[in-house]
Amino acid sequence: MPKIVDHEQYRKELLGKCFDLFAQKGYGSITMRQIAEGLGVSTGTLYHYFPSKQTLFEQLVEEINQQEMLMAMAELEGMQTIQEVMEALGRYLSKNEDYYIKLTYILVDFCQHQDSKEPWSSRIFKRVDEQSRQAIKDVLGIQDSALAFFILSLIDGLILERLWGNENIDFSEQCALLGKMLTAYLPNEETNYKLCSIDEQLLGNANEDFRTKT
């Protein structure tokens, strides 16, 4: 009998191996042929799953975002206050600092090879941005999308500073400070803090993906 291939699982396996390839060579320098060689597959197989390097990269970003949310939720589970959440987030970022610096480098390199507004006009990038904002809102129990965007932007800025080589950046210290600012800024009656469980987050993501694909 011919071997039955789970194409979706195989696609994810290929994506999972692409991160280090992009981190080593950068988005602009690496070619689809080099990616195929690094994955140990033919270029034909690679193009079957990803019609272009940009498509591959966009799907990689989406897959990474899903995995990041799961890992972060696991790290934050059990926290009871905004301050505890932000301090736990700081520890999580510190523990995974090298990974996030590599990811930021890849994203910056990708943007440098696109038109100024092109990356954010992508359906996938828009969905990743919306999912990230919603995750922040769910975790902190806030409704303000602008505030969620501010928090994400601040975290991105801290990672960029580390990428530039600023050794004064301490994720734990900065996130703890942000927790104090948020606690003082948000009136108690406007927050309904509830840390979603990993299962709840997975269900939410699954429902969102289903709605998007149908």
C-alpha cells in the first residue's frame, strides 16, 4: 500500500525546520534552493507546499506566532494579578532572549526587502497582529485595543534594543515596571482579570482559524 502522507503535518514540520535557516542566512540572502537543501528535500517538494519564499516566510511567521502564544500562556498560567503576569512575562522573555533576538533580526531583514507598507498588507500578517493583540487583551483582562498595541510595541522595542546591542535592557526589570504602570493606570472596575487556560486559548485559535478558512 502507498504511504499515506499527512500533508498539513508535513508542511508544519518543514516550517519548523526553516527558522534556523532564515536566522543563519537572513531572508534576503537565502534562496528556495538553499532552503530545500537545508531541509533535505527537493526544490519541487518545497514549491509544492510553498509557491514562493515570501509565502513560506509568511506561513512560518504565523506558525511561530501560534507556538509563541502557547509557550507564553503556559508560562503565565496561575498568575493572579496584572503585576504577576508582567513579571512572569519578563522572566519568559529573559529565558528566551536569544530566540526573540533571532526572530526580530529575521523580521527586520524581511521588511528591508519589501515595500514599506507591503508586509502589513498581507492577510497573514494582519491575522498575526490581531491574534497577538487579542492574546494580550485576554491575558490582562482589558478591552482597549490601543493599550494592547502599546504593550506589544513596548515589548518589541525592548527586543529591538537588545538586538542593537543595548546591554542596559533588562526584560524582568522593564516588564515589572510596566506592570506597575498598568496597575496604576487601569481602574479596578475597568479590568476583569482572568488568565485564560491553555485549552481556552487553543479553542479560541482553532475557532478563529476555522472561521478564516471557511
